[in-house]
Amino acid sequence: MQNIFLQLGTGNGESSIEDGVWNLVDKINPLQMPHDTFVTDLAVIMILAGIVTLAFFKIRQPLIIGYLFAGMLIGPLSPLWTSFLPESGTGGGHGGSIGILSDIAALNVFAEIGVILLLFVIGIEFPFAKIRSIGKVAILVGSLGLFLTLIVVFYASTLLGLGFMDSLFISAALSISSTAIIVKVLEETGKIKKESSILVLGILIVEDVIAVILIASLESIALAGTVSIEGAVAVVVVATILIVGTFTIGIRTVPKLIDKVASAENREILLLSVLGVCFGYALLANIVGLSVAIGAFLAGVLVAESKSAEVSKILSSPIKDMFVAIFFVSVGALMDVSQLENYIFIAIALIAVALGMKLGGNLLGNIMLKQPKPKSLRSAFTLAAPRGEFSIVIVKVGVDAGVVSAFLFPLIGIIAIITAFITPFLVKAGDFVIPKLTRK
């Protein structure tokens, strides 16, 4: 600014005045912000997410759709900004991308924090007694729905002209439901404490464990051309040890420690302590080769057994809400909507097959185990549509290893965004259809 006033005072005539004015305009032009910094990206996310989600709230639509829509508007792959912003090479791996958001790598770190906090707060809703009541059903129904979907989508992919490896990876990706999206939708619709939601959450935990096994197996196929049976068995054993240890040793120690901290009657100390349990357990799960989501959820279950569970949830929720917003905006930002026309037919075909099989597989499993019809239908409708975090990771494993076609990544991105949009409406459709189907 000082340089501009010096130019205006040099007496070089209209040319200097005009140059100074244009320099000032350039400095205050919002489209020329230093959008290669994370602070700017975070500010843009929070401001636009607030505006867009308020609009979606006013029109009574799920906020998750608003988050995704905001990400699509401001992401480095959005075609809306090509005439305004210069190309940037710092797009978190999307070299030469254009957009307001640029540091996608940093945003993904915070997005993972969002998933951890989301599953932790939800875990507080489910003490051990509730989880124990649906353990067997969740394992059988979740496994049946997942593997039926995987097999049928594999054959459907080959019929659509995809090669063996492409079909294998895309079918594995589409067999895993998105924990983050489903939990968020259940929260927003006020269904998180329903009995059917407890079953859904149990099935999602089972799917997360299977997803880790699938990723390890597919990595083995990509690198060596064979499936590592030993690796798959090791993951199952480790997951079993962690879960059993949580519900035996952990449940007798961690809640008592939290109550002891709470006795100091200092909310800041309590918050830091429960977050320490949350991230410590997520780290433990990650170290032993499991999903951080599993660790975070188990940490929440332990906190739920303490006398301070409700206070812990209230203290953690605002932090969770912030990072969950970043997560969904980041997912939307990574979607290359400009490629939609190239893959829309195959995407819709695979979505239809995967959705139908997931709904049918979960419903079949519930019927075989003689679960109540309304509960069976609600869990099947809820689990049918969304594909998200694990789906993207599975395809990325294949792309990074060079064993699948590069177009699978934007394809799974398009499928993830479409199914995320479908999910809230499918849950609402279930609310309309289920009473009619269960009417005597």
C-alpha cells in the first residue's frame, strides 16, 4: 500500500496514477488470494460450507448434501473457476488443477480427523450392552450382504466390458458401505438411537474389518499376483484380539480413569482426556493394521461406560462437527465432475447393481436370522446406497500399483458422490415404504 501512494506522488502523470490504481485493485482482488495456503483453504471451506448448508437447511434437505455440493463448487477439479483462477501445481497431487481449494493433501488429514471424531461421538451412544445384543446378527448379515454384492458386481462389471483386475477392484470397492456417510445421515434424521441403527452400526463395524482384509488381499494380488491367506487370517485375529481386549480389560479400566478425571470438575481437562482416549485408541488400531474408525468407535464405547459419558459427548460434539464438515467438503472437492459424461452410463449401471444387491443381501440375512421385519427393512434401506472412504482407498491401491485402468479413480469418485446424494432420500423412501410393507 505504501508503494502505491509513493507512485501516486511521483508526479509522473496519469500513467503512474493508473498503474497505482490497478496495483491496488490487484491487491484486494479476492480471486488473487494466496490460495496455495491451507489457512485460506480452511477459511473458504468454513465460510462457503456455512452459507450452503444454511441454504440446504432452509429447504429442508440433509446437510451432508450441502457439504458435498460446497466441495464440488470450490474444489481443484471444479470446472467453474477455469476463467477466473490460474493453474496451480500445488493441488495435493492434482498437478495443474484449477480451483479455490488447492491443498487437498492437508485437507485430507483433517478429513480423517473428522471421521475419527464422528465415530467416537457415535460410539458414546452405544454402551457395551447394546453392542453385545447384535454381535452375531451383525457379523452374519454384514458378511452375507458384502460378499453377495462383491460377487454379483464382479460379474456385472465383466459384462460391461471391464477387464478382470478392473472388475475385481471395482466390485470390492462397491461392496463396502460408507460408515461416515451413513452415520451422518442417521444423526441428521434423528434415527441414530433406533434399534435398527444399532444393527446398522454393528454391520458397518464388520464391513470395516472385512474392508481391511480386502485391501491387504488386493495389495497382495497387485504386487505378487496371489492372495495372502496368512495376511487375511492375521487381520481377523488382530481385530478379534482388539475387540475382545476392549470389552474385557478396557471396559474395566478406561471408564474408571475417565470418572477419576471428571471428579476434578474441570471440563477442559475432561475434554482433553476423552480426546486422548479417542485418538490413542485410533492410533492403536492403526498400528495393528486396522481402520482408525474401528479404534475411534471402540474408544467411544469405553467412554459410554463411564458416568461422564453425556458430558463427554457434549464437549466433543462441536469439535466433531467442524472436522466432519471439512471431511465431506473435501470429498466433494475431490470429485472430478467434468468427467461425468464419460462415465455416467457405467456408473449408473454399477450403482443400480450394487444398490440392489446390498439391499437384497442385507434383507436376506436378516430374514434368515428371523429379525423383525421393520428392523430388517430399515437396516437394508440404510446400508444399500452409500460408497465412500474405503471404496476410494481400494481403487487407489489398484491405480497406484498400476494393475487397474486409470479411469477407475474418477469412476469411483462419481459413484461415491451419486450414492452420497441418494442415501438421505433412500432412508426417507424407507420411512414411506416400510409402514406399507409391514402393515397387517
